[in-house]
Amino acid sequence: MSRAEVGLAVATFLGGALPWLEAVVVIPAGILGGLDPVVAVVSGVSGNLLTVAAAAYGGDRIIGAWRRWRRRRNPEAAPPDAEHRPSRAERVFRRYGMPALALLGPIAIGTQLSAITAVALGVSSTRAFAWVAAGTIGWGVAAGAGLAAF
């Protein structure tokens, strides 16, 4: 690999790691920039999954700490999620489950937000990460293969 290709692979990795700039966007950009499709997919997906893991596992810890704080603050109060209007992500999750949230996440609400939403709705952080990773890898491979075919 040339120095320019390494720089482009690093840029694709960093772009994939940025929230709201999904691997589905940076993979085609890397390929159009001259990067090999396999390298672009691996770089973009790896960067994205790094932040998805941080969001899932960090979100689990933050949500747990927040719930403990709420219980200490007011032990007699109703659970924090007893009365609320469900979000769009929650409605999708309740109706179609974790696979739908994982598949729609990369194109609808972002992979990091998908992982945090799943953890907040009671999915284990490991399971949320695995599902969102599968969706991200699927969309990343589809984006790379779709652009490489042309």
C-alpha cells in the first residue's frame, strides 16, 4: 500500500468512527478516493464498530448509574420509564425487535444511537453490540460491493 492509500484507509476508519457519519457513507467515499473495496469496508466498519462498542458498553454503565441515582434520590417514586411517550426507535424495537433496530440503525438513526437505545430498552450491551455490529457489517459490505460493481 502506498502512503496515500494508508492515509485514505485511516481517514475511512476515522470517518466510520464519527457518530452520524456512518460506515455506509465513508466506505463509498473511500472507494471513490481510490481505496481497494475490501480495505475500505474493513476500515470503515472497524472505525464504526469501535464507537458502537463504546456506546453500548458505556451506555449500559451510564444508564445503570442513572437508575441507581434515581432510586437513591426518591425511593418511593415510580420507575423512570413508567410513564413516557415511546420514541420512534422504541416503537420499532417493541414491534419488530432487535434485528429491525440493528438493520435500520445504520441508515435511520445511527449505529451508536441504535446501540444506546437497545441498552436503554433492556437489551444486554453484548447482545446490542452483536446485533448492531451484524447490521453495520451487512450494510458496509453492501455499500462496498454495490460501488465496486460499477
